Amino acid sequence: MDQHIARRLTAVLDAEDLDAIVATSTENLYYVTGFRSIAHALFRGLELYGVFTRQGTGLVIPFIDTTGVAADGIHADHLACYGKFFFEYADDPGAVGKKVRDWTASPMPGPADALVKVLGDLGVLGRRIGVDESGLFPAAWRILEGRLGGSTLFPAYQLFRRARMVKSADEIARLERAAQIAEDGIAAVLSMLKAGVTERQAAYAYEATVLERGAEPFFTVVTFGDRAALADVYPAERALASGEMIRFDLGCIYKSYRSDISRTAVLGKPSDKLARYYAAILAGENAEMAAMKPGVPVARIFDAAVAATRANGIPHYQRHHVGHGIGLEPYDPPTLNAATSMPLEPGMVFCVETPYYEHGWGGVQVEDTVAVTETGVRRLTRSSQELAVV
């Protein structure tokens, strides 16, 4: 298991006086085990469990997922599968087939039975156990409470989020690559934009570039003209016209880690208002990044971003947050808002942003990804932050 992740999860066990922490969501399961299940993504409520303890790790999967675990070389100290599926085996089933045949020789009747077995194998059954409630339907939680008699269960989704706040060098490298692939996608769109191109065509060009570079799109907002004021909408058949603004807010997934970046462009010469307002939000974002150092409370960063945006051309600027952590989920804590006093730590990774939306006119946005270092931040995005003129 990755030693950084093991240290982060052990710190949670120690702080909460827990003996085990159990992942259920796709992101937290990956964090504990490194396993990504297609079945988990397809079937809402399907139960998979990744168990972390001081003694080792455990994995509970449906019968069908034994193939993915074997093929991907996923390691867990204790594994149990449940349910039914049907595989046949040649005289020599190969390395993957042999593992699958061994693991499925005696499947458990259901997921709770399998989890009981794994917790018992790890020596933590009947102890204090944190269970990630985000991947469970209420009925499944009640079944676990009944089956894990003697154990004390605690909701643990926020505990996983706490552990995931500080990233390892490998995690930061994946986040950096995800951000730069998204930037490549924006560059591809800028190279094809002209009057008559639709938002949907631009989105297709972005997503094609992301796929070509080995990542997966997960949200794509490309809006033109007055539709740039629409904060989160799917691209439409709206065609671009000369003089109109283009707002990008999009991301991708690279090796399970996400990006979320924004840029603004204009087809032809920008209006005075567009140039002025864009300069204001860029000043706000730059002031935000300049304020980010280890030990600085989140609220102070928020105040710096809003004050600079107001002082540089949008005196009425308002915003509920100016960024958020990012990692396996698009929003990792902390969110950069006025109410959060949490200090920054080296290894945190943020999307920093100061967007402005005005219905009837449009919207401007610049958003970058930064990693907190010992002395400040390092920008993981590399493209120009300036208003792009097409």
C-alpha cells in the first residue's frame, strides 16, 4: 500500500480512536485499495468494501469483480467475494484464471457476510469501526449494524475526506497531468473557433483531445456570448458570433485524479467592459495565489481574492467561495470561503478561481490548479491566464 496513504489513514484511526476504517464509495475504495470497479460505477448501491487497519488491508467484492482485481494486480491482505457469477476454465486458465478460481471457490452469500469475514480475519470484528456512509443505501447500513454485532460503527465519509486533503508527490503529479491535459483541450478548441461554430462542436473538440491524451472527460462547460453567464450548463447548439466571449469551465480524469480549470476568450476585439472585468477577476485570482502559504487560514485567502477583484474593476463583486481542494473527487476539502478557518498545509492541492456571472451580458472566469509548497504555491497549470483573443 502507498505509504503516504497508510500514514494519512493511520492518523485518522489514531485521532478518532478507531480500529478500522471502511471505504464504500468509488473514490474512497480506490484510495484504500487501488481498485476501480466497472460494476461499482454501473450499479448504484452495489456494495464493495475497502478495509484499512493497522494490521493490514481487506477487500470485499462481488463475484464478477474478482476478474478485475486479478487482472489489475490489486493486493489486499484479506479478500472475500460474494454472490454468483459463472466462469469456465480451460485446462490452463492462466495466472488470472487461477486467481479467480481460487477466490471464488467458496463465495460468501452476501456483502455483509463477506465484510464480517474480512474484519474477523483482520482481528477488528467487535471493535470501533468507521464506515464510509456515502456509498451505502440506508438499508445496507442497517444490515451492517445488525451483522456486525458487538462492533461500534461510526460514519466515516468526512474522515476519508480529511485523510485525502494532503496529497503525495505521485498524487500531485497525476493532478498536474490532468490539469495540463485539460489545457491542451482548451488550446485545441481555440485553434478551431470561428463564427458559426457551436458550443457543442467546441465541446466535442475538447473531449476528443482529452481522450487522445489518455484521460477521460467528466464535465465540459463551453458557453458563448450571454450564455457565458450560465454557471453550470451543458453545451448547446448555440453558434459563436464575432465579438462574443467564450467561457470554458471543464476538467478531466487522469489515472483517477481530476482537473477543474477555466479560461475566457473572445472572438475578435474585446469590449472595454470585457477587458476591464477580466482584468479584475485575474487580479483577484493572482492576489489569492499570493496569499496562499502554509499556516494561512482559508478565510484570509478568500478575503484577499474578493478585495483585489473589487479594487481592480468590479466594486460590486460577490462570491460564496474562491476555490476548492481537488483530488479523487472534484471537491476535496477545504473549500476556500469566508467561514473556514482551517490553515493551509503543504501537499494540499486547490483549484483557485474568481468567476463573475452577469445575466444579460455574460461571464468571465479564470481558474488554475495550485499545489501548496513549504513557502507558497506552485501552479500546476501552465497556459496563459490572460484573456485569449481568437
